[in-house]
Amino acid sequence: MRESLTAWWHEKVLPRVRAYWLEIRLFVSSLFFLKNFSSIVGAILLVIGLIFMWLKCYTNHGQSVQVQDYTNMTVKEAKAKARNRSFRVEVVDSIWKDGIEPNIVLEQTPKPFSRVKEKRTIYLTVTKNTAEEVLLPTLVGNYDYFQYQKKLINKGIYTTIKERVFDNKQAENTILYFFYKDEKITESDLKSGVRIPKGSTLEFVITERGGELVEVPDFTCKQLSAAEFLIATLDLNIGNIKADVTVTDQSTAYVYNQKPDPGQTIRVGEQVDLYITQDLPLGCPDEEQ
């Protein structure tokens, strides 16, 4: 039985397998097959190459552009410079800043000097045209001028003393009333609710009970911390601290102006307003000197 199967395999099956294999070899090695197979492989490679090229163009793969610093520019200037680098600009928020004209860029996203792809949108925060209004706090429970001044400063409101009225019955620096744009505001007005724009200045009429006079020193060219220390040693009070646009850290800022002016005589307990800038003002001696 086994011999008959072996004979059948050699006589019938093996010759056919060899014939089929020979036909396959001849077909694969034929010019017709090689030509068509090469065409198919070439077409596949071409399609793959075109897909990668399209993806590279679509995503700008490996290409980036540095974002300029648009802060302190006007919106118009920022848009023009962004357009030159194929960026789009969109204003997403506006904040009122005292002493800064409207439509000035305060912040941007992405941050300056970061690298992004072309046609990216730059989101800007700019200054408002008008200040938002704030509700003035009431005087109930605290009529002290300097305590009330702190509340106003936190709301972005400045203060100044318009007049001192002699009064031995009330404590020194007690608020009697104050003015906004020459309009008198009383305690009853505050209870009804008074709103004014941020950055406004209120003029106060407060009490005094007499006291010694002090000559105001020159605080210009001093760091704010040093000026505050000197004001405290003279038994004076720190009034409004007005920072210009350069100030990023008040603790290291310098005084470039003050009210009252140096040499004026004021009473103990009165306030001194300071105007500060981040860098040492022009005309001031170097710190080493």
C-alpha cells in the first residue's frame, strides 16, 4: 500500500506541482508581470508621498514663527505687525487703567517671544475707553480719613485733603464730608448709593485739633520703601501712590514726583502723595554714588 502511494505521488502529483511552480516562475519573471507589478508599486508609493506632502503643508510640520511682544502697542499697531507674520489678532478682554490711553495692549496669549505656527490667532487684553463705576463705601462705623482712604484705594479711587476744619470735639482727621467734581457728597448720599468711575479723585474736608508743623523732605530718587519709612518717622501719612505703566514691582520702584512739593510746611498727620516709576529716574545719582 505504501509503495503504491509513493508511486502515485511521483507519477501523478509531483509532476503537476513542478509544472505549476514552473508556470508561476515563468509568469513572475515575465516582462508583462514585472511591468505591471512595478506600475502598481510605483502608484502606491506616489499616493503615499502625496499624502505626506499634503499633511506637511496642512500642519506646517516643523515650521514655527516667533511671536512679537505687542504689549504697550495700540491695537492698530499690533494688528499691522501681526499681519506681517501671518497672525490673526482678536481682542478678548478690556480693562480700564488709570493714566493709560484706550486701546493699548496690556496682555497677550501666546506670550511674547514664544514660537507658534503661522496663521495662529493672538488673543489680546487691552485698555478700556471708559472706566467702570464703583460703589463708594459708607462711613458708618468709621469716620477716620486714613482708614476710609484705604478702602477707596482698594477700589481704585484716589483722595486728597481739600480743607482742614478746626474741631476740638471730634478726633483728628474725622471726615465731615467730601467733594466729587465740586459736588458735595454727604453721609446720607452714601447711604443712598453713590457710584463714580475708577481713577477718580475725591476731595475731603476733615477735622484738625492743631499740631506741630513739619517741612516736607525731598523723596524723589528714593525707593518707595525708603520714602515710606521717612514719611512714617516724620509722623506723616502716606497718601496716594500713583504708579506709571513701567511699574511691575512697587517694592523696588523709585519716586519721581511728590505732593506736597519738597520744602512745603504741613501739619503732623497730613498725607504725602508719591508718584513712582520702576527704574531710577533721569537726573538721579547712581545708587553706588
